[in-house]
Amino acid sequence: MDAKANLKAKLPSRHVTEGPERAPQRSYYYAMGLTREQIHQPFVGVATCWNEAAPCNISLMRQAQAVKKGVAAGGATPREFCTITVTDGIAMGHEGMKSSLPSREVIADSVELTMRGHAYDALVGLAGCDKSLPGMMMVMCRLNVPSIFIYGGSILPGTFKGQPVTIQDVFEAVGKYSVGEMSGADLETLEQHACPSAGACGAQFTANTMATVSEAIGLALPYSTGAPAPYEIRDAFCMTAGEQIVELIKAGLRPRDIVTRKALENAAAVVSATGGSTNAALHLPAIAHECGLKFDLFDVADVFKRTPYVADLKPSGRYVAKDMFEAGGVPLLMRTLRREPQASEVEQGPGRGPPRRQAALRHRRRRRAQRQPRAGRRHCQGCWDGGLEVYRPGALL
């Protein structure tokens, strides 16, 4: 028995492809154009949330093709399928928002059913919207088959009257229009130019927040989530993910080996450091639950309390996901957070004074750093002109 046959004999897909009794199942695969060699290779589910509901999903099918090429190059057989998405940006403000959070469960359940029903051996999941990201990560942990998560990427900023704008500016413009501070013509022009490409909302809303989480917990390839959807480098990340999923199958490395309690704490720290969406406090416990781990809202809050706000990202700051990617992305952020001792170590050191007093001192130091002139403040990757700003770094837990 050669190495490929030996590997296949241990995988779930053997139940639909191996032995004389599986001739009917193999007939279906021949009907879809697979060769004998492809049928007897590991099967990799390539699940996307592609649809025409919103720009965050529209590029996922294109990226899935690059994943499939990588899977095939690695020596496995890709099987593509889609699931649903409810997009908060369009669903909110009316009855549609009641569909948002339930869609997370439908996404996880539908991917699980397809994977189990067809006995796929591994999963590469592509998602681009607020609830589809956690839903895809949840099902990876639930199935516990070798898995890699791919974010579809953020949208590019638009331009209005010579200034960069995002969807946040459109929401704010509605308020300005309502009080007579913006004309109807300007509002229409802004809405036509604020979102110039495919991709999720560019600020650190839920989609970009959960994208950083996917890297921090180890389900996504390092640096892969920050590239905007239109960037060609996204296809390179997808190709690499397709190749690497085959290596995970061979190694038997599964999500629950990676998504540990410590990984979840890292993810919460990254959320806090980027000023990310507090919706992460809903999604991180759900991911933990799928791994059989206790990591609830109070655990998330504990990490939030002791992690400083590091990245100056919208909606509270000035920069968008593209800027953070170009400055170094999540890997740089995590290295920045590791530069100093943990807060608990500082508090408990000899002669440091009561913990509460030390917390107050750290707060005052951060406030002073924020008030310093621009030239005197630290930036990621040493970018002193227009780079992603870093206040006093804390500890990655």
C-alpha cells in the first residue's frame, strides 16, 4: 500500500470512495468529471458564504478558485459548496436584523451537514461578513477536522471631495442631512463613492475584528486576513491555504489542537488592542463552546480590562484595515503586545505599590502618550508619517 492509499484508509472520505461496495458513490464523482486518481485522494471541502447580498461576500467565489488550485497542487481533491449570509449593514434598521445572529448558527449547521453528509476530510472556509466569520470558525471547531479559515478581505476606502471616506461617513452623513448640514446632492454623491470595491466594511467593525481573531487563535494563516478583497495577494494567500490544508491532513493537526484557552485569551487581547467590536464577546465564547472550553463573557471582559488600546483604527480612530495590513498586520500587532511584561507581573513586582495605584499610573501614562505631538509618538513598523499609531504597548496574554 503506497503512502496515498495508506493516508486515504484513515480518512472519513474512505466511506464514500473505497471498496467495491462504493461503486455507486464513485459513479457520481465520475459524472462530475473526477478522475480515478482524484476520487482516491483526500477530499477537502471548500465552503464559501458567497452571494450577491453585499460587497463583503461578492469576491469569495473568486478566491475559492485559488484555494481549489492550491488543494489540487497539494495532492488532494477540492469540493466547493456555498452557504448563506445575512449582512448586518443591509439587514439593520428594519425587521431583517432579527435574522442576523441566527444566521451564524445556520452557517455553522449547514457547513457541518455538508461536511458530514459527504464525508469530507478537511475544510477550508471562506467568509466575509459579521456573522459568517464566527459561524465558519465555530463549525471548524465543532467538526474538528483539519481546517483553515480565510477572510474575504476588507473594502477599500472611497473618496469624497478629495478626502478618504468609508461607510461610517455615510451613516454620519444621514444625521447631517437630517439637520440640514448636508445637501441631498452631496449625500447622494457620498453614497455612490464611499464603497468603491468588494470587501467588508473597512473599519474595525465585527468582520475585521473577527478576522484578526482568526489569526490570533491560529485558524487563519499569519498576515492573511488584512489584505483588502481586491488585492491580488489575496489569491496568493488562498493558494497557500489550499496547499497547507493537505499538510494539516497528513499531520493530523486539528482545530481543537490549536484553539486552546490561551489562544482564546490572545484573541480577546487582539480585539481589545485594536478597539474592535464588542460583538467578539458573543462570538469568542461560542467558539470556545465548540471546543469544549469554558471561556465566557466574564473571561473575555477580564482580558479586555488588562489589555491597552493600541491601534488607532476606525470607528474610534483614524485608520482602516488596509492601513494596519500595510503596517504589518496582526503579526506586528501581536509582537507589539509582547514587548513588555504582563500587567499582572508589573503589579506584583517588588516595590510597585498596590495594583489599583499601578493601574492608575498606567492609565495616566497612556493619556500622556496620546497628548504628545505626532512626531513624538510611536508607530508600527517605524512608520513615523501616516503609519498605524501605537500607544504604550501592553502584554499579549
